[in-house]
Amino acid sequence: MASQLSQDELTPYSGTPAAAAQDDALFQGDYEFGALQTSLAKVQTAWIAERSAPELLNFEMESVTDLQTRIKERQDELDELTEQGVSNAMMLHIYQMDVDRANFVLASYLRTRLAKIEKYITYIMLPDSTDERQRLSPQEKRFAAAYSELVREHFHESFLNQLPEKYRNLNERGMVEQPNLTSTCLPLCRSPLSRWGLCVASRVLLCLFTLALALPQPLV
């Protein structure tokens, strides 16, 4: 849908019965958009958690499926209203932006997971890494298997076939890149601690406790 509105699209409500019926059909979707925003919030939370965690988290199948369904339903409704020629085109563009934003968050969540799969593909496909593979969706499992085979073929054709047999194993534990579960994570406080009603001593203790959690190794 075009991002710029023509002069006709900016024309105020015409007041005709047909236009009123079209606008009613458009505004009746507010409830569906509320449901869309609820589903979007769940996937957005999963996306933020996935970006923050060093390891691959469990795939949020229910939230992703629900958001995909609501995006498709709402997009079909908007396409139908566009074909009918809704008089309130400004509101139609706003609703379309909401759908586009939901698509962006969903795609970003999936891309973040794929990036982790590509980075730790050898570790994920190890025989004893069953827990990591159980966190993948069925589509991600197929992608991981195909990508792992492509990487193996590429390495062997590029240089491994030129090395002695004992040096061709890509699954040596010391060579496999794994998620760093002891990496530092710095929390961010978005409001002054004084707003929480804490005394000075409590604030100091809270800061020390937060710092201890952020460090990869305990202080001695």
C-alpha cells in the first residue's frame, strides 16, 4: 500500500450512507485490532528475550501461530475494504501500518532465531545436544539439518579433504562454538530508584545485588 496519500484520500467523510457503511465495517475491526496487539505483545516479548539470551530459547509456537493467524485475517479484511473503496482512507492507512508493524516484529523474531541457529549449528547438531534441538520448531529443525549439511559439504570441499583423516572431524568439543552462558548482562533501570520508595541503604544493596548478578563470576 502506498505510503503517501493523495488529495482524494485526504477528503473528509462524505456523509453518504454507502460511505457510512464502509466506515462502520472499518471501525468494527477495533476489537480484532485489540486482539492483534495482544498477540503482537507476546511475540515482541519473546523477540526481546531471544535477543538478550546467549542461548537459543524455546520456540513460542502458540504465540507465533496466533499472531500469524490474526495478521492474515486482518490483512484480508483491509484488502477487501481497499477494493471496495473506503472513504476514510487515512484510518485505513493507519490500520495497515499496524499490520505491517506486526509483520516486522514477527519476522525479526524468526530472523533472530535463525541467526543463532546458523552461529551454533555445529553445537546444535551434536548427538548429545538433544535439549537444544527440542527448542526448535519443525521448520527450524528442517532448516538446521539442511544448513548443517551445506556447511559440512562446504568445509570438506574447501579444505578438509586435503587434510589427514584424523583432522577432518568438525564435532570435536574443543572446536565447537557454544553459547556463552556466563556472559555479562547489564540491567537498565528506566526510572530513579527514589520513585520506588526505597531508602538510601536499600538502594545501595539493590545496586550491589544487581551488579553481582551481572558479573559472569562471583566476587571473592
